[in-house]
Amino acid sequence: MMKKKLAILLITTLTLGLCACGSNGSDTTEAKKSDDNVITIMFSGTESDAYTQGEKELVDEFNKTNTYGVTIEAEFLASDDYKTKLATTMASDNEPDIFFTYELDFLKNYVDGGKVVSLQKYLDDDKEWKESFNEGTLDPLSFDGETYAIPMSQCMAVMYYNKKIFDKYQLEVPTTYDEFLDVCETLKNNGEIPISQAGTPENSWLISQYIQQLANGIAGYDLFESLKDGTGKWNDDAFVQAAKMFQEEVNNGYYEDGLTGVGYDESRALFMNGQAAMYFSGTWEVPNFEADSCAEKDNIACFTMPAVKEENNGIEVGALNGSFGISKNCKNVDAAVAFLKLLTSEKWEETWIYEYGLLPSVNIDIDTSKVSALSGQVINFMSESKAITPWFDRLNSDVGNEFNNCGVSIANGDDAQDTYDTLEEYAESAN
């Protein structure tokens, strides 16, 4: 029996200190109950995300077994709806007791606003829990020596591909960017959609993560490091070059028609139904691609995007896949912490990896005989990565969101240099 230990991530965040669609569940945060025995939680995810079933089962288990006499009421929202609603409820002092959060600047904004409970005392009082997390995973959730959220899982971006379509045209997994372009050209010339991609404004981060990945392959980890420490520029030549590469791919017909009008569900469905050969997204998609509802589930594999410069292979886009904080409004913090402990217990972390293909945030031995071939691939890629660079909207939520918007502009044909020059001007004015 082979075992592999995933004791990694986030290499980038060691120097610093995933997703979803539609609405489901009761609306518990708009009219928050006064009953002290009710704890509200807001998840990012919907019925189209397989792992939400596991989250529902987790809530059910806690409600049946907790010794605090509390009941958790859960709400599930699509990613973009979630971000909007969380911001609204935080501003109106009506936030849920437990909330899904991204790391770095996204969380820090709420911490600085005095909206989040520090979990440091609870971690310090339970050394076993504190030391169970993979090295570095608590760092992007910590500010001024205090940890404010707990990570559920980890993720990175990969290029998924349909093995059946590749075999049909005798295509090999590309190991260089030029080989990748050759694959795209062959697919296009044979009437296939090489890559499906969501490109609407609300899904702009899906384009920007691809541009970021290309930029990683051009400039390496130093690019992210320079933006983090304030010495870098948002119109760095690596961004401009990466944007031009992406724009050329679009112009060459390597994406579905009407890219910037295609939403998340539609682009993913094209790939899941075998209508597109490749799809660039995060490892959180693994459970969706292994579900019975995925027509091509037996044909899906993945590879990491080959870097433009060979020495930058292994520098991937990724981060924590989902973390949870406790709001200052929570009337039973001890019970909420108990829920977070159950969420990250060995039993449930094994559930996330073995049943849903989500990479664990805690240091557990992974029995590779229990994971699918696709899950095994992403485990290996994560383990072999040199560095993980978080999405820029997590590094800086304001400028990072503008960086996302630039991706849509590039897809629509705007000049790359002008686009990123404007972004840099915005970044300088925002400081």
C-alpha cells in the first residue's frame, strides 16, 4: 500500500507570515435569529459542486453530536453572490456566526474592521489541533501574530483535458508552451474546441488566473514576491507578455465562440460533456469531474501548464481552497470553534480527499490506493510544485479585482500595454 504525505503549501505564504455557482439553502443571515442556541454559517458553493453534500453531512453530524446544545443553520451561495452578501451583512452588522473566507487581504479587511474573532487562544490551548495543519497554511490567515480563520483544504490551478479527444488525434500532454500551442492548433483544425473558458465580467478571475499562470512561467516567483513587497509594478513586462499570449490564443480560435459572454456553468459543461478538449481551473473541480453527472468522468485527466521558461516550471497559481472564520456577533464562540475542529478533524479531512478529491489542509498520510487517478495526479502536482502564488485578488482585493477585470478587456481585444499601464496608474493612486 502506497502512502503519500501532503505536508506542503503555501510556499509563497511562508514568506508572507477555491468556487461555485447558484443559490441553495435557507436565508439565515438576513434576519438573524436571536436564539443563542442557533449558529448560522454561510458556505460558498451550491448543488452543482459535489463537495457541498459533504458539507451538509458535516453540519448534520455536528448538530446530532455536539455537547453545546446548539444547532447550525447553513446557507449555500454561489461564489460571486457569496462575496456580495458577505460584504453586505458585514457592513450592516448582520453577518453569519461562521463564514467562508479567502485568505490574505480578503480576510484582513474584515479583521481590520473588527468583525472577526481571533482564534489564536483556541489554537494555543489545543496544541494537537494547532500542529495538525500543514506547514504554512495558517500564515495567510494570520495578522500581527493572531490567526483569524481555519483552512479546510488547499488547491492549485491545473489544465484538465479529455484523454479520449487527445487519443483521437494522437496528442501527447505538452511539456513546453510551444507544444501546448501545437495541441491547440491541431484540435482547432479538426473542428474541436481546444479550451472552454468562462469570460463574463463576474467570472473575470478565471481569465486572470490563466494570465497569472502564464506570467509565472515568464518571470517566476519573483514577480509575485515583488508585488507582495511593493517593489513590483502591475504593468510588469511579464503581465503584458502573458496577456498578449492569451489574446493571441483567443484570436487564433482556441476558445469557444463568444468567450466573454460565457458563464462559469456553461464553460464547465462544455468540458464535462466532451464538447471541449481542455479546461483551466482549480483542483476543487475534481469532485465535479468524478461525479456520475459528468458525462466524460472516465476520460478526464490533468496537467500543469508548461512554463514559457523551463526554469519556471512548478510555479503554480493556487491557495487555500476554503477557510472559515467566526464573526464577533457569534454568541457561542466555543461551539463555533468545536465545529471548526470537526471540519478539520482527521476523519473529515480524509472525507474531503477520499470522497471529494479536495486536498487536505492538515498533515495526514494519504493512502493513494483510496484516491482516484485524477485525485492522485493533483496530489502529485501539489507535492512537486516549487511555489504556489495566490490569486492576486487575495493579495490585494482592490487592485487584484481590477487585475481580474483586465483579463476580460484583453479577451475583448484591448491593447495589453495600455490595459496594464492603466492598472498600474490605478494601483499608484490607490496607495
